[in-house]
Amino acid sequence: MQVLKADVINLSDYMTDTAEWHKVRPASEWMNAVVDHFHRPPEMPAVRLGWTKTWGKVDLRDGEVTLWAGVNGHGKSIITSQVALDLCTQGQKVCIASFEMKPHKTMARMTRQAWAASDPSQGFIRDFHKWTDDRLWIYDHLGKVTPDAICAVARYCASELGIKHLFVDNLMKCVAGEDDYNGQKDFVDQLTSVAQAENIHIHLVAHVRKGKDEYDQVGKFSVKGSGAITDLVDNVVIVWRNKKKEALAEGKLHLKNDEADYVMAEGDVILSIEKQRHGEYEGAFHFWFDRDSFQYVENRGEFPHRYKLPKPVESVDMAETVEF
């Protein structure tokens, strides 16, 4: 894991976009890309989420912006942490810019997810952090940040480090406030332009308004702020924690038997794919939360999996892997 510090990087070099005249190009330049679109070569596998039930339905394409939105406390940061970890296992270079969590806390959570339990050994902690080198970067900044700075970080990550996925957590730390609708629109518009120009995928975390009660499942029209946010991004994923199921399990809510059985069979969290501009699938996926590991698993009763990491290069050939 490498740390990017705002006071070390000269972001002024990355504040501007490419000159416009560079963008006028012959249409035939995209021939090979179109061939790959219809006939994906084996050496260019799709970049995807880590859960097999989503494969072939949801891809994380270059040059796009995905909005991960949910009610406060519904697990957006935990689930995007697992997504980032799964991207690293696919050979993708990832940067996390979390403005509400210190870097060591972010890494502690990811270590716990990779270990698949709450008590990682010292050896695993050290090996995991070595494994993240040249795979994972942290932008070390807490609190408010300007839209121009985030766009500069995205350009720097893409052009200097070859990073393909940048997680920005969260939107409200990058704009003046919830009622700054024009600022939100302009910022998200900037992100989409940078993502396209730099061929990087930007993951933006945002909040949604609560429904009529805590059991009400919300959608993309409940995203806090400007309605243009969901219009501008390429993909919208709503993270919804099943509070009704939790209340039923804890005896705080009572339902008729049939309805209770139905609710208890649902997932602990539902990922609703509410927009996918360049994909055909829209729908919902149910996942179950393992509290010990902070992992979301695909099926009820499924155990979390421990991530396989290469052994340190000084002790074994890098081609060999070991499951701790």
C-alpha cells in the first residue's frame, strides 16, 4: 500500500484537461476497440465485481463513473472496500480517497476482510500490506477537499501511477453542502470528463434520503442533492440494508408468518443496479453480511473466504500462492 499526500504531490500540474484539438481524431481509430467490444479477446477479461452472481451482468468499464449510494449506516463504505479488494485481486490498480476515515482504519478493515475474520495474525497483516504494493494506494486527506483537487488526483493517479479505479468517499466532502446543487452537478460533470479523458473508473460514494420509515427501500430518485447527479454518472448502485429483517430477527417487529418467512429469506443487504449506461442489466442482488469478517457473501449460510496472497518474494517464487 502506498500513500499519496496532498502536500507532497504538485497537483497544479494536473488541474487542467487535455487541449481540445487533441480530441478530434479519425473515427477509424476506434476499429480495434469496437472489435474487442463484440469479440472480447481472452487476454482482456472483463473487470467485474467479486461475486459470481453478478458476472456477465455488471462490468466495471474504463472511463466510467459509478455512484454507490445508500442511507447513512447502510454499509456503503464496507461494501466498496470489498469491491476495491476484489479489484486488486484482478490485477487492477486501485486508489482509495476516504475523507472520513484515517488510512490505518481503512487498511485495518480491508485486512479483516482479506483474512475473513476479526483476528488477523501479525504475519498475515504484514504479508497483506506487502501484497498491496503496486496494487493499492491511499490518498491521505481527511475533511473537505475541492473538486479541482479531486480531479487533479484522478489525473495524477491515471497518468503517473497507472491506476484504473479511484474510490471517492464521499460526495458531500467535495462540495459546499447538500443544497449546493450547481456545485454538485458541476463536480460530477467534471468527474465524468476526467474518467473519460484518463480512461479511469471513478467510484463515487453518496448518501440518499431515508424513506417514509427505516424499512422503506429507496432508489436512485432519493439520492441527496441535485437530480443531475444520477443523470450524469454512468452507473447507479443503491446499497440498501435490510432493517426490516434485522428488526424481525431481534423481536422488534412482528409480522404474519408468511410475510415473516419471506422477509427472513431475503438478503441482509440488497445491491440494486438502477442504471448501467453501457450494460444491459438492471436489477437487484441479495447478499448476506458476515459480521466477523466484514465480508458480504453470496448465499445464506455461506462462509467468508480468505483471500489468497503470494508469498513474499524473498521466501518463495512469486508464482506460488498460499492461503493463510
